[in-house]
Amino acid sequence: MNPALHKHWLLVTALVIGSFGPVFTLATRAASAGPAEWTLELLNGPGGDVESFTQGTTQFLAALTGGFLLGWGVTIVGLWAWVYDLAPEGVRRAVLAGLLAWFALDSTGSILSGTPWNAAWNCAVLLLAVGPLWRPAPATA
């Protein structure tokens, strides 16, 4: 495993996760909810319900979701910048554990809520976010 590639992939992971944050934060106002509505239509799959962000509770959940996703992405950038060189395997395990926890809960919730198409999308996102992080980190970064 090339240590530079392994460390670089943390930035890919952060971008995959964090890029959803602004999309959903924009949905806190109906006038700027288009990107989030498009994203949810894609994740709902063929024949899925069209989501709208006109209700206050939906807009509030969009704000929470956007904040959490951006914050998670920024946390991974922080691990990349300030921790990886000191503990590459610990960082890899922490990021991988977070991704697996997200995948399990999000996919289970998607299936239980009648949106199994999102669970399929989650497989693709998981593979992209994990990339080479499934392999142990190099002993020295």
C-alpha cells in the first residue's frame, strides 16, 4: 500500500461525505431546495416519491443533516491533517467504523421506510468512500 495514496483517500472520503452538507443545508429554504430535491429523487429511485422541502420540520431536518454531513467531512480532513501521520491505522479504523455505522443504519432505515433504492446507492457510496481504506494502513505514514 502506497502511504501517500492511503492518506490521500481520506480527502476523497471527506469530499464524498461533506459534499452532501451544503446540498441539504440549501434545502432549509424552499427557494434553494432544488439540489436536495434532485438528490432525493435520485436516491428514491424509479417511481419514488418526489420530495419537497416546504414543511418547516423537513427544512429543519435538512439543516441538521447538512450540518452533520459537513461536520463529518471536516472531521475527516482534520484527521488527515493533524492525526494520520501519528496514527495511520487508528485513523483508518475510526473512519472505517464511522462509514460502516452510517451504512448499516442508513441502509436499514431506507429499507424499513420503503426506499430500498437508497440502500443500493449506499453500497456505491460506501465503496467510493472506503476505497483503499479497507486495507491496513502503512506502518509509517
